[in-house]
Amino acid sequence: MTTPWWEIKINHIPELEDTIFWRLQEFGCQGTALAKEDNTWFIKAYIPAITKETIDLAALSLWFEQDCILTNQESLTITWKLIDDEDWASSWKDHWQPMEIGDRFCIYPAWIEVPEVLDRIVIRLDPGSAFGTGVHATTQLCLESLEMRLGEPEKELIIADIGCGSGILSIGARFLGAKQVFATDIDPLATRATKENMELNAVDNIEIFDGSIELLKLVPNLKFDGIVCNILAEVIKTMIPDMPEIIKPDGWVILSGILVDQSIEIATILEKNGWTIAALWKRGEWCCLNARRSK
């Protein structure tokens, strides 16, 4: 028996793109796709039907209407319908295309053949219902930050990926030379997707856990060189006080899933917990904070 999903479809207004993705993520959607149909762009999102009723979707529509009013944009058109797991999977294959990210990466859907000659690091993904295809600004910012941080593979760095989603950041870290990655997520669909994508890319040395930072604290004699965390700001705030327990004295952290207007609060919490802000990168309404342990 298949599990029904809601497929949410919204007309694409570039000025509201970041807001739409943020709203959908806050709503609980476990995947989003930017799709083109008949020369018109739409944003599609997916969420298990068991978690939301039509009244919830109506409320989401009202929130989008308020966003349009506040930003003086034309109205968004939002529709939804029930689909099953097979339809969910095929929708990615219909609309998701290869995408270059940063200076070194190229993300390829698993069902598209990779050219024989390509001067970029290829990450092949079949995200299933897990978050993290490379489409969203937060994922792109994290991969670009990892490019900056993991330039010296001889250091054999050990990295934590908290909220691993599809495993895209864990796999990217390994390709950039990290010795080992410990990936965690509270969603079993995400850890399953990470394992499958790890095998798809023939990558080893990624330890996968169902859970969050609490599990990493229990691993004996383990201190990380770096932490990457691409989830919601409200969750990140609760984890920052625990991060010093699992990081080396000269360690670093990459945090995204943070709206620009949330960045000051997150930066303040980091500084209070012994971190120095090294960089803040922005893309649209989203940002990525890079910090290192204070000496």
C-alpha cells in the first residue's frame, strides 16, 4: 500500500522565491522542486498527507496571500492534490536537471547520464522525500562554504553533518577530502536517502545515525574538526550550547537554514558560546554563518 502525499503547486514569482521556499520548509514539506510546464515556472512541494489536512493547506494559502500584500507583489496561485509514492518519485525525474554549484560541484540527478568529460566534482542524487537537492539557496551556501573549508585533504578532517537530509553535504565533504563524516537526521526517510546516495556515489566513511547532536555527544573519544548544519534557525539555536562538547579547540561550524533577519540573533548566541564569526554569506533572504572556536 502506498503512502499518499500532498503535491503543492505555486506559480513562480522570482521576487518571492526565497519566501516561498521558506514558507514551505516551515510548513513541513520534505522536498521542493522548481518545475517548468508549458514555458511557465512553478514551485512544487511535497508533504505526507497524514501530517496535514485541507484546512492546513488553506491556511498556507492565506500566509502566501499576506506575503504578497506586504511586498506589493501580484497574487500567488496555490493548488494541491493527493498523489502516491510513485507519482512523488517521478515528479523529480520530470523536472530536476543538473546544476553547477560553487567553483567545483555539479549535482546530477541519478537518472541522467553524466558526461565522460566534466571538470567538476559530480554528486549524483536521488533525494526521494529528503530535503537537499542543491536547488535551495541554503544548500548551495553550505556546499560553497565547504569548498572554502576543505581545501587541505592531508589534514584528514572529521566532520559532523547534523540534519543530513539527502546526504548531499556529507557526500560533498568526502569528495572534498574529509576523512570521515558523521551524518545525523531525526527523519528516517532522510537517513535512508543518505545511505542510498552514499552508495550511488560509491562513497565510504560516512557514519549515519537516526537522531541529532545528542547521539554525537555519546560517541566516545570523538571530537570534530568541523560541523555543518543546514536546518531551521529555531533548531540551530537549541544546539549551539551543545556544540563545544563535540568540537576540537580550533574547530569550525557552518550554519545555514537561517533567514537574514535571524542572523544577528544566531551570531549573538554563537559568540556567547565561545565562537567567533568568520563570515556571513547571503543569497536572497537566506544566509550562511561560518564561525570558528574562540582562542
